[in-house]
Amino acid sequence: MGKVKLVLVGSVLGLGLGAGVLAGPALAEERTCRAAIGASKLDNVRVPRGATCTLTGTRVKGTVTVERGAVLVARGVHVAGNVQAEGARTVTVTGGSTVGGSVQVKQGGAATVRSSRVTGDLQYDANRGRLQAAGNRVGGSIQIVGNRGRALVERNTVKGDLQCKENNPAPRGGGNVVGGNKEDQCRRL
């Protein structure tokens, strides 16, 4: 009788395992943000055209994408991937946030990355508004290129280079500790 029970248990477990295999892998989901998201765990976040999204204490396994005319305010967030914005009105990453990839803001308005940790690069490219990179730990480089708003670059610890060129006006600031080179308009910062 003991052998019969083992066979039944094995058959039931076998069916359960087979059913799990048939279900297939879960796909990463993208959450559209048009308001506020608190301490949630998400795969990817997209801030659609013209929307305003506030992330507070949010954990994102993938990437945060900010579309044209949108606003992102991220405080105390953990993003495993990148924060990417093209044509965004404003991008703000502050409050001890951590970005496992890079922060890339291009052809938009204003941007601030303050008191945060970025494993990759921090890139501001061809923006029109005020820019700030202050009090951050950056594992890659800080690159500020072709912007038309005032840029403040101060008190960052950068493992790579601090590169600034073709900005009008030139970035200002100081107190940056750079493992690589300070180049062009950021030579003295």
C-alpha cells in the first residue's frame, strides 16, 4: 500500500510540473504613469506624451521612458535599467535615487539629477532649460553637450570623465572629484 501512495503523489506532482511548463514565461510589463506611483515594484515605466508622473520610493526592474512634453519627478527610486527622456519638458531624479544604468536626457527642457547614484553615464544633450548635476556618485561619465540652458555641475564623484562642450552658456560649478579627465568647458569644475 505504501508504494501505491508514492506513485499517486509522483503522478500528481508530475501533472503540476507539466502544467507549469505549459504556462510559459511571464513577459515584462510596461506601466503607463500619468499621476503618482508610490512604493511599488514594476517592470518598466512609461510617461506618455504631455503627462506628469511622480515616482516616490518606486522600484523599477527595467527602464523609465519619458516621452515628448512629459514631466518626471522621481524621489528615492531604484531603477535597475536606464532613465531615458527625449523631448521631455522636465526630468528630476533626486532624494537618494539609484539608477543601475544611465540617465539620458536629450532635446528637452530642464533636468535635475541631485543626491543620487548612477551606475552608468549621466548625459544631458541639446536641452533648452536649466540643468543640474549635483551631489551625485556616477560610475561612468558626465557628458553635457550642446545645451542652451544654464548648467550647474557641482560636488559630483565621477569614476569616468567630466565632459562639457558646445554649451551656451558654459556650465558652472565646482568641487567635482573625477577619476578620468575634466574636459573642454568643464576643465575647471
